[in-house]
Amino acid sequence: MRPPLESIAVIDFETTGVSVSRDRATEIGVVIIEDGGIVERYQSLMNGGVRIPPFIEQLTGISNAMLADAPPSNVVMQEVADFIGERPLLAHNAAFDQRFWDAELARLRRRRVQPFACSLLLSRRLLPEAPSHKLGSLNVWAGLPDAGRAHRALADAEMAANLTLHLQRLLRERYGIDADHGYLCGLQRLSAAKVRALLRPAG
């Protein structure tokens, strides 16, 4: 009997823009996956005191009026950091979410201790035949569950979680590999050619 795979916290931020020096997070969604399934979820709007530009309001559906009633960012980040604990982290296009996670934590004088895996990099390595590696497109192409409106944090986190579970199943069923977070991090650092050379169908 194989041991269960460890918990991974899949996160997604919505933000006022792409610069951590000027912009702030407006919403965070977290989906905890463990041993092949989703076991917990967390979602909250968060008010960092920066106005949302009109095109971001249109993209996400999150308005300045909604943020006016949202809890302060420091309260949300304390809560979500405690919720995640030291679970390893994953996001789709993790470089973006990692920057905002680290910046928001730094405002609390807290520091990330766990590594990030990236489902975008992993999908490029393991699903090179996919016509697009955008999160929503991948989920439709792979026939994964509809998680709701794109560009809302919990829906995007759930799509990334379902994609990650799909990739873990692929590795197990096709190659006989129980891919924990450490394995995923190692795999995403390899070139596509090295991944092809490494992975051989089981049996």
C-alpha cells in the first residue's frame, strides 16, 4: 500500500496590477489538495488601501465598492498564513503569486519558508500537446470540472488544484510515479527535452 501524498496549498491572488511595489492584493483563494483530492478551501477579499483600476474591475468583477467592506489585508494575510501553515505552495504562473505572497507577508514581518511549485511550468513539461497552457483553456481541454468565473481567486485556485491533481494522476498512471511536491518542483526545473528523457511509461 502506497503512503498518502502530502498536503499542498494551491493559491491564487487577484490584485490591482502586476507591480508589488505599487499594487496590492484584492482577493486570495486557497485550495488544499491531499492524496488525490481537495480537502479544504479558503477565500477572502482583502483591502490594501489601493484603488482598483477600471480595467481590473472589468476583468475580475471585484469593485472598489466591494473592497470598501472587505477586511484589511493584514488581517486576511495573518489568517491565511495560519490556515496554510508550513504546507508547500503551488500556483499557476507561480512567479506572479509568489511575489505577492512574499510582499504581503513581509508587511506582517513574516517570511515564507516553503517552496512554490508552478502548474504552468509543469503543464508545459507534461502536456506539451495542449493547444494552450492558460489555466482556463487547459482545464477545458483536459475535461476538468468547471470551477466558476475565471479571474476570481477561489475559482482560479480550484482550477489550478484540479490541474495539479490531473498531472499527479498522469504521472502515477502513465509512469508509476507518486509525485509529491518535491518531485514536482524538481520536474519543473528540467527542460522539456530532459523531462522526455526522464519519463518512461511504467510496465
